[in-house]
Amino acid sequence: MIAALVIASVGASTSARASFYAYAVEQTNTYTFSGATVGTFSPGSSTSAAQIGSPSGSEAHTDVADALQSYVGPPGGRPAENTFTPKGQVTPDYARGDTLVTVPPAGITTNNVAESFMVTAGGNSAAAGSWSLSAPITVSTAGAFTTTFNYTNQVTVIHTGVPGGTVAADFGYTLTIRDSTGAVVFTSSPNAVNANASLTALGSISTPGSGTLSITSGVLAVGTYTLSIAGTEDTFINSVPEPGSIALMGIGMVSMVGYAIRRRKALAV
């Protein structure tokens, strides 16, 4: 994953010489569980956005189920809260991340997005969204535990930059079960809900996907466990300045705003 990136830049130019776009979205719903009794879920969510561009800045939020959207970009270009459809290649330069989780009795649904669009030569941009759910589960009869859910995901990267640079996006989903001592007894990272794409040359990649997925653990002994589910998205853009302009630019650096609710925290007891 591209989370917790440190974005290094050779400054930011006001001239629009490049065009880079990255978008990653992950949505899940209609969860069912069998093989154990599932307790009350505890959600967590975080978002972040940072860039050296026009404008430059950073923003980050954490919450229980609905972290506020993080956005850096033109003030009039901020999407409405909990907008998970693409903003697209408009109002550059911007980076945004947003997350929303619902839990029973309404039923589990997860939505999170990361998106960036940059035309500034020599700029950098990154965005992220993250969510986690954890709950105790009780196995009364030794056997496997199964989780089934629906998913809709997409990762898109477009590189039309001149002279060059890197654009990347990814999303991922992990389910983990720990025993009463905190030891991991099962972990799964299914390919259907994990993807990444990157370009260092001109081109475009778009990989949408949707369907229903079942994840089944190995045999669990009778006892109490902790179920953890987590999802993340990230986008990253590094726009290379024109060689003739490097001498006119200062050296800059932005540290990507880290997750307060990281995947590894979601997997902790």
C-alpha cells in the first residue's frame, strides 16, 4: 500500500505542464457470518490528503464511523461529504480522501475513496481513506468461520504528463481472526478486493470489479476470538518538472498525513 508516504518534491511550479489522475474506491455491503456468534462491532475511520501543488497543504481527520472528508485543492472544488463517485479531472490541483462505515442494526456497509488530480509541474499529491471493524466472536462447536459480502471496487490511473512522473492508486481489504492470546489464527487478503496500478509513462489503467465473495477460515477450536476487518485506499502523484525549470524551483517536502486508524491497528486486539 501507499499509506504513510513521504512525498518529496523539487518545489512547485505555477505552469501547467503535466496531467496526472488517480482514483481508488472500495465499497462493501450485505455481510453474513456463519460458524460463530458475532458480538458488537467497533468501527474506526480516517482520511488524509496532502500535496505540493497549486494550492499546497494537508488535511486529516479521524472518527468512529464517519471521518470527515480530507481535501486539499481549490475552495470551490471540494466535493460534498461522503461523495464516493469520481470528482474527475476538473479543478486541479486537488487531493481528497473520504470514508463512511455503518454497523448493525442497520447492517454493515463500508465506503471509502481516495482521488487526486494534478497539472502542476514538480508537484506531489497523495490521498487516503481507511476504515476498520472489530468484534468478538464465540465458537461453540469446533469448525470453520465464514464471512460473505458483496463488493464494488475500482482503481484508475491516467498519465498524460510532460515531461514525466509517476501516478499510482491502490485499494485493499483484509480479514483477520485472533485468539484470546492475541495470536493470529487466520488472515485473508482476497485478490477480488485488492488491486493496485501505477504508471511512469504515458497511458491509462482502469480496473473496476464487483461481485460476491466468501472467506472461510480453517478449523477454529471452541473458544472466544476477535474478528477484525479493514479496508484502505491510496493515491499518489509525483509530477516531474521540466529540466530547464529545476534551477528556478526551491526544494520542498511534504510528509503524507498518516492514518490514525491504520490497518495494523484494526488488526490489534
